Amino acid sequence: MLPGVDMHLRSSQYPDVVADALLTLPERPCTMVPFDESRFPDLLAEFHRTDHPTVESDSAPAVNEQLLAATDTVEAFFAEALWTSVLTPDLEGLSSEIVAVPYRDTMFESAVYRDGTPGWKVEAYLFTDERVREDIERISHRKEQYLRSLRNGRVPTAASRDHKLAEIRTKSDLLGYPDCCGERFLTERRRRFDTMLSVGDERVTELRASGDREAVLAAFEQELATHDLTLADLNPESRLVGQLENLDIGSYFENWSYDRLRAFFERRSRDELPAFFYAFFSEEFYPHHPRCDHAEAVGRAVESTLHRTYPDQVPLYRTTVMCNLLSHLGFDDRAVRRRLLTDIGPQPE
């Protein structure tokens, strides 16, 4: 592990983010930390209080271009925050790169029941090999191309689909995801875009106009049925829930109260996890199946490295893996996740 990581893990105010990123880094070319509201509510609130770029215009393409022009300002804010609020400068040998782009959520479901207001999507890439900077630049470039290829600044096109898929492929390779899992994720994303394109703007507008989210989602599922598709064909989240249910996941997590979870995590963190748990080695990763041998191998390799270098971090890593698995089942309470990792992980000396 990198010099300084052990000390930083003991004192971090973000164990749920830092552990997931730093513990797996020796086995991966790069890790990525998304700056989103669930992970960093205080930091995002501070960002929104700053004089960060906002644009009001009736022209969506004009808004996108003006926001793109402000990317450097946004990246500078999060680059400073990364090394003051999230990480510390004593993490020797660790480099970072911030990628920020204006973001329009144009996935099918979101386009149906959201207004498409642009926001910022910000990702922090952490690495030890400077050669990965070229891949990060390609990811940033594809994100910008995606935005510029949206029709009228907000509607997906075949070109925007291709740019997004190229970004996903580069990111999957950069973050060390198994090829089989990366290809499954790409297939699901391609289906989502193709469904959106085949349904057309008029039908999306019609669905959105109904207003009631439950009614909209019901209509959305009916629309998918006309294309012989289900949510599980488009969403890795829905697909994984079904796969985990088939593995009788409820027998592992029978009660999700904090006290019971803590007792379960403390017990499991001392012992080797069930084999398929290791496929969830990173929160941002979607295995093509929980029993993917290649994904499990990555997760086990991380644990093996920790056994050789910092064995006292193994319980923290196992707890992180369990939290990652739970997050796919809707357990997204960051405060509880943080408490679990803080209580079970190494305590400050």
C-alpha cells in the first residue's frame, strides 16, 4: 500500500469513500471518487454557495457551451477540496486528476420524469502511474463531445450514444474492471440509449406531461414492453437485484437495523466472506453476475495484498465490500454506512 494510507484511513472523516478508493488501488490502475450529494453533502452545499458558474438562457446549447467554458473554475474548486477535505497531502506517491463537465441526465427514465436541468458531474481519479493521464483526458473529451452532440442541447442522438459508450469503455479499462462485466454494462447502456431513440421525443414529452411519477414509471414499463424489454434489460441495478435474490441474499442480511448490521459486519469482517461478496470490490462497479469469477478474483487479490501489507485493514476492506453489495439492494444510507466502517475499521491510535 502507499506510504501514508494506513494513517490516513485511521483518521479520515470519509471512511466510506476513502477506504473504497485507497484499499483497492494496489490492484487496479486507477480508482475514481465521484463528488455527489450522497457522499459529500456538506462539500456540495459549499460548492453551491460559491460563485460557481450558473447560466440562464432559453437556449440549451448556449447554456451547455457557457458551462463548458467554466470547467476549469469548477475543477479547481474540487481539486482543492480533494486534498483538504477528503485526502491529505501526506499520501505519498498518489496523484489525482479532476474531471468536471456539465451534465444532463438523458437516460430514458430520467428524461421521462425530470426536467433535464443541467448540473455538474465531477469525478476525482486517483492513481500512482502517470501514464493513465492520457486515458483520463480521453474520458474528459468524450464527456464534452457527448454534451455537444445532444440535439437542441438536451435530446440524445446516435452520436451522443456513441460518445457515452466510448467513455464507458475507456473508464472500464482504466479502473481495472473485468472485460466480461464491462461488456455487459455497455450492452445495458446501449439498450437504454437505443430505446430512448426508438421511442422518440414526442412520446417522452407525452409521458412527462402526466406529472405523477408512479404513473409515469408504469407507462414507461408499458413502453418498454412494446420493445420486448424490461427494466432489468436496461439497468444493471435492477438486473443485480434479481441476481442477488436468486442467490438468497436475504439469508445473509435478515434485518437491516443498525445494531444487527453492526453485529453481522463485526462477525463477518473477522472471517472470509462468501465467495460472491468479493465481486463487489468497488462501489462504482457492476459485475455482470455476482458469481463472476473474474470480478471475484479482483476482490480476493485486494484482500490478499492487504494480508501481506496491512493485515489490520482486512476487516475494514471486508466491511467495505459488504456495504458495496448492500448498496445494490437499496441500502444507501451514507450516515449508517460511515458509522459501520468507522466502528469496525481501525481506530485512531
